[in-house]
Amino acid sequence: MSLLVVGLSHRSAPVSVLERASLNADAQLKLLQDTVAAEPAAEAAVLATCNRIELYADVDKFHAGVAELSTLLAQHSGVGLEELTPYLYVHYEDRAVHHLFSVACGLDSMVVGEGQILGQIKDSLARAQDLHTAGRLLNDLFQQALRVGKRAHSETGIDRAGQSLVTFGLEQLSAGADVEQWARGKNALVIGAGSMSSLAAATLARAGVAEIVVANRTFERAERLAQILSEGDDTDVLARAVPMDAVPGELTRADVAVSCTGATGLVLTADSVAAAVEGRTGAPAVEDTAVRETAVREAGETPLPGAGSAADENCPLDLSSVSSVPSGFSVMGEAAVAGMDAATLEQHGAWAAGGTAVDRTREAGRSGPEADAELIGALAATATRVGRIPERRRPEPVAEAPRPQPVLFLLDLAMPRDVDAAVHRLAGVRLVDIESLADASADAPMAADVDMVRRIVADEVAAFGAAQRAAHITPTVVALRSMAADVVAGEIARLEGRLPGLDDKHRAEITQTVKRVVDKLLHAPTVRVKQLAAEPGGAGYADALRTLFDLDQETVASVSRAENSTEKNRGPA
């Protein structure tokens, strides 16, 4: 069997696709069950976070496994396989191990070095263990990943390379200002009471907000989180719980709101946010036209003035091939996009400036320094007579009116999104969501400690591979020792038949002597074969051992099944 992971994340797919492909808790459980029921997979685990969905499996066939896991992801996410496939990545064997260890260390996170992923990996393993879909391989893999992640955080400064997604989001909301100064005295609304919402509430409390209101569909969970916040030793924040239907009213009072629920639809629509701003300021919340125009320009909805591709009988070139190029570039830029070569550009440039075109047809048969010198001289003469070749340029940017200072700050950490993306265009509101966090984190600096973490990951991947290869031969060694024990037992029984008067003391001594002889004969070969099997390419030693000692293949397989069954029934780590 072999480890395979198929998934998609913020590195491979746009947020819009991740949003549609997200899996709720029930869908994750069903995906696990269907995966282990599929023919290629014997074990399965799902790692689903706000910016990744990954399916891990122990498969016996690579190509069949990739096809099956991809199909299952598409079926359970509701995104068509043809649409999902371009965004999927596949890792196999050691690369799959390396990927999970990197994820556990925060190297693959949207905010490098964040530690929340460790809790999500632990939850993923516990879920697979509860459903008995995790056997020896995935139990070993995920538990080792947790140890590697903890080692990276304790032995390096990877924590300095980034923060939690919550902290990063609050920094974006504060627009670079000190988060504690920005948050001090504000009223906060936290929608949801899960792990991410709880972290957001705790972070806001430590930052110094005056009040935190917790809203959740299960009111008891909201009450429990509010109680924890109120009783915290490191803060003196006022916290209270409200039902979900109280959110519109609380949003009017709030300065900052964080939402992270498991809802499949929008929790805050643009209309509800606009109503909250109007209730807070007394004036209608209008759409910011500057933001709208920027979005239109970026989307290409309003084309720039046409380049003009009318034919000119005096032009030495056919510019019809350039007409499809978006306008606003220089003549040379348009020609370059159209694939024109340097000679053609020179000829067109001279003609456009009113100069004399260089006869490249006559010069085509000549080459070398003499021809180059003549060409350079001709171009220099043209430039001297007519000056710089005119270019068509983009209009100078028009200064946009600054947006009014926001009166409501929204942080949406949910996937799929809780807050309508149209809120971005409302004046007086600043919204930071997963998509804007992904854009902001693309340019975030990485600490030098990241290199140390990468070395730790590489070492741990090698150690894990060696341990797995050594474990692969264990059932064969166990079967060999079991066969040796049967031989000893058979020979002692024959001895008792030949010497019926043998007393118990002598029988025990003879039995112990024979066992010691067998153990000593087997000790060196079994220890050495485990060492050799742990090395790359050592998988063949198990086959050699079975062949040399004529071991029953079914006996070896039964030992392996027994070990795997024990692993599948292991409780959560």
C-alpha cells in the first residue's frame, strides 16, 4: 500500500473555487466513509480548513487512486470534476509525507508560521479514528506530523515569520496601525463560537476591546464562550451572549465584527450591513463610486479608447493584425505583442516619425559589422531629424477621492464566505475576507527561520520513510519467529516421546536451551534485515526473507492485518 494525497488550497485555486468546494462536517464524514469503501483505498483522512481541502489515503494503485479520490472530492464538494481538476494537486509517497509535514509546520499556510493548523490536523486525525478509517499508516503519519509541527515551533523562530490568520486579519483591518491601539475601547461582535471564532474573541479581548458580544446558532455555546472570556485572568473585557436573530441590532452597536460560521449561505448581506451603518450614523450607506469604477476598470468592463486600426496606404505594414491588441500601449508595444520582429519595428518606427524607412529587403542578404554600422547610422540620422518616435500612452491617472473613514470593520474568516463581497463597495465599511487576506499575504516577508524549518521537515521525512520501511518488514520477522517457535515446540514434543521418563526440571532446561540456540541464530539476521529494510530500496529484503525461510505468505499477511486492525481501533491521540 502507498500514501496518496489529492487536494486543493489557496496556492492552487482561487478563493471562489475553494469557497464552492468547502466541506461541512457531515460532508467530511461521508467522504471518509465513501473513500474507504472505494476499491483502491484502505485508509482515509480529510484535512479541511478555511483555505485547503485535502484527502489522504492509503492506496494500492496510484492511477486508480488519483482518479477515485479526485472523483470523490468532486462529488462531495458539488464542484464538477472537469472544473475542479485544473486546481487539484497530487502528492505520492515521500512527497505526500513532505507536504503534510510542511503543512503542520505552517510553511504552506496563507500566513507562514501560523500554529492553528496543528489543531486542525489533530481534529482530522481524531475524526478518522472515530470512524475507524485511519489505520497504521495514517495514524503514524498524522501523529508524526503533529510532533514535527511542535518541534518546528519549539526549535526555531517560525512563529516570528507569521501570525495566526486572526491576527493577520486584524492587522489588515487596522490598515497597518498598532492593533492594540486600534482596538482599544471598541465594541466587538463575534459571530460563531467554533475554534476560529473563539481565537478571534480571545485575540480581541487581549487587544483591549471594551465589549465582546458572541452570537451563535447554538446559544449555549455562545454563553460558554462569553463566560470563558469574562473569567479570563489576562483580560477585563465585558462579554455577553446573544442569539443569532439579535445580530442585526448588535451590528449597529459594533465597531468591529468577526464572522466565522459553518453556514452554507451568507450571514451578513450587503443590505444588512448597509442598514447597520445607517442605524449607526443616521445617514444611508451608499455605494462608493470610486471603488465601483476601480472594480470595473480591473474587470475590463469599460475599454480604453480604441487604437484605431484603419488602413493607411502609405504605411509599410499591415496593422490589421494589431487591431485585436488592447489599446493604450505604445505603437512598439502593440507590435511586440503582435509578434513583429526587430527589423519590422525599426521600419515602422521610422515611418511613423516621418523619417526614411530602412530598406530591410535590400539589406536582408547582408550581415556582419558593416551592415550593423550602416543600420545604426540610418536610425541615428532619423532620430536626429525627427526626434523621439511618438507613442500612444495611457491617460495620466486621475486622483480618486479618498474613501470616508470606516465606521464599521468586518473580518470574514469563513469558507464559504459569511459576508457578502458587495460590502467591499459600501462607503464607511472596511471588509477583510479570505480573498483579500490571500492577496495581502502574497507579499508578506518570510523569516530566515523558515530555512531551518525546511531542514527539519527534510530530516523528519527521511526518518519517517526509514521507520515505515522497517515496519514493512516487521510482519515477516514476526512470522519467522513464530515458525521458529513452532519448530522448537515440535522438537520438544518428539523428545518427550522418546524420553517418557524425563522429569520436569530436565525438560524445562532442555526446552530453554533449544530456545536460546534458536534466538541466537535468528537475532543477528533479523536485526540486520530491519536495518537494511530501513534504507532506500530496502523493500526487497522482506521478500528475500520469506523466500529463504519458505514462510507462508498468508501467515505474514495475517500478522499485518492484525497490526492494522489494532491501529484502526486506537483512540484519538
